[in-house]
Amino acid sequence: MRASERAYAALREDIIEWRLAPGTVLAEVEQSERLGVSRTPVREALGRLSAEGLTRAAGGRGVVVTDISLEDIDELFELRETLEGKAAALAAVRGERPVFEQLHAELLRAPEMLNDSDPSRHDYYALVGRLDEAIDAAISNSYLAQAMRALRVHLVRVRRLAADDTGRLQAAAAEHAAIAEAIAAGNPRLAEAATTVHLHRSLSHVKATHTPH
């Protein structure tokens, strides 16, 4: 992997996981020493992160990690409803039924993953990620898939703002299962409606348990 790719991947993960908090100044010299690369790869990585909206120029301070406010969350979910609702509908028309039948079955069992043995919820989020990937593959629309991938970067950051609530995650698993079931049934209107319900409940939870960093 090229040095600029390594720097980009490392900085991106640190921002998404809140190891680099909003407002953190990303000085080229400091980051190059931390990441073990020269300043040029760091400069290239910061340019890519700014294009994604994860960093921004801050005048004389240089480049800083962007913040996420409640207003940002509202805007992100408005876009998410438009993109993901359409994607679910397209997947119901174009997707392979066995793929989503299998995901539906696994999502019904997802609450078993939400226990103290996996406090980071890695297995659960990996399963949800597989549903996202299956929808991306099914829609046969590279522009829509790319737009959703760009949006998900910010949604992972948003998830860190909400309280970790096992009950909400169990409900979300049922909502994801309903989406997969509707897609497997080839019902685009139901798939879009199930997605809308899930997003509305997710937004309500985030806003109700929002913890400013």
C-alpha cells in the first residue's frame, strides 16, 4: 500500500472512531511522525479527507477534524432516507432472492450477538454491513452505491454520538430483518417503507440520546 493510502486509511479510521475528536488540529509534521510517513503523503491524505467532509481548513490553524451537530444529523438522515429508500426498492426488483433470504434469517438471529462477550458489537455491525453490501450489489447503479458509501462514513461517526442501547440494537436488527425480507419477497414498496421506518426510529434514538463530544 502506498504511503498516502496508509496515511489516509489510518487518519480516516481515527476520525470515524473518534480517536481524533472534532476540532483536533491535524498538523502535517505531527501526523507524519505519528504515522511514520513523510509530509507529502499526509498532505495528500488530508486533501482526500477534506473532500469527504471529515476535515476542513481552519484558517491559520491548518486542517482540523470536522464536527457533527444535531443539525448535521438531520441533514444526513434526510439524504439517507432518499438514497437508502430508493436503493431498497431497486434491490427488491433487481436483487437475487436467496441472498436476501439468507440475510433475513441471520438478522432474525442477530439479537444473540448483542451480549457482553462482544461489547464493541463487531459481529452485529459486520452483519449489518453485509446487508448494505448486498443492497449495493443488487441495485446495479454505481452512482447510487457510491453516494451511499460516502454517506455511511459520516453515519458511523453519528452512531458514536448515541448511547449504546442493547434494546435499540435489538429493535434495529428486527428492522433490518424486515428490510431484507421485503427485498427477498420482491416488494419494492414494502422495502422502501421498511427502510423509512428504520431510519425514522434510528434518528429518534440518536437525537434522544445524543452525547456531545
